[in-house]
Amino acid sequence: MAQRRTPRFIDLEIEVDGSPEEVWSTIATGPGITAWLQPTDVEEREGGRFAFDMGAGMNESGKVTAWDPPRRFATGGVEWRAADGRTAKLATEWVIRARSGGTCIVRMVMSGFGSADTWGDEVDQLTEGMRIALADLKSHLAGAMARRHR
């Protein structure tokens, strides 16, 4: 009997300052993403092109698979190259939920890695990288809110 493999994914949440519209413009637009993560272009519609530049020749692109401002933004078809040369087509979904007091919960789910036995270390490293990126998002939004209230 063949052993069933468990698909790997990353599922993270963070609470950030800002209205859903402010958070949306930061996580779902090219200028917004570029300000806190990496140079990114987003064709702002479902089916539009999504592209980013991670430096060191790592330029990737895919498609916008969901565009529902200011609630849900998703991309798919972005090729990820593991350190050992394996590739996967990743899908990433961002969901924004408003909370009282001028904050939002941002949930990021990234999938498409394959099974745990072939992508475990790579997913663990990328998970840590995305935790750092979400902390940068939180700091960026906190700074933007502080500048607005001066």
C-alpha cells in the first residue's frame, strides 16, 4: 500500500494597525507591497499579472487569482525554486478581517509545495522568512499610522 503524503503549506496571521482599506493598499498593490517587502508589480484585477523581484536574479511572476477589495487578494502560478533546484508553483492568499479599535487581522496562506517528505526544510525556512515579513508589514503600517496622526 502506498503511503499517503501530507501537502505542505504556510498559514500565518498577524494583527496590524489600520482600516481594511489601508491594509489592502499595503498588501494588494504594487506600491504597497514594494514599500514593505520587495519590488512588486500588480495588475489590479482578477486575471492580472503579478510579478516581484527578490534580487540576485530571482524575478518571478504569476497571476492575480482573486481580487476582492478590501477583503481578499490571491496570486497563483508563481514558481519557487528550492536550494536543491526543485521547483513548485505556489499560490498565496491574503485575507483581511477588520477588528475593533482600528486594527485588522491579516491571514496569509501559501500552498503548492508538494508533500512534507520532499519540501519540509524549504517550507520551514520560508515560514520563518514570512514571519519576519509579516513583522515588517506590522511595523510599516504602525509607522504609517503614526505619521498620519502627527
